[in-house]
Amino acid sequence: MEILADLELDAEDQRAHHQLQELDAALEILADLGLDADRKLRAAQELGADPVQDDDLEQDGDEQGGGGADRQPNNSAAT
């Protein structure tokens, strides 16, 4: 009975170790993404751009029908 309990504990330890490795890998990926985003933000700020404001302007334009690629021409004056 003790041997079975030890085997179950070993299996749980292995699962926990595997999950820890997966979490560690995920954290490393997130850290890399964060560093990349931070570098891009700094580069934009050095160029004098405000990425947050620029993004807000793009969203406002999209909400107001900006972009024009999907708009139909107004032919009412042609007749």
C-alpha cells in the first residue's frame, strides 16, 4: 500500500514539475513580448509620436466611417 501511495506522489510531483516548466516558458514569452512592446513605445516617443493618442484617433476615424475603402460613392448629383 505504501508503494502505491509513493507512486501516486511521484506521479503528482512529475505533473506539477511539468506544469511549472510550462508556466515558466509562458512567463518567458510574456516577458519577451513586454520588452518588445516597451522598446516600440520608447522608439515612438523618441520620434515624437504619441502612440496612445494616434491609436485613439484611428479608432475615432473608424467609428465615423473614416478610411473610405468600404464607402459607396454618392451618385445623387450625377442625375
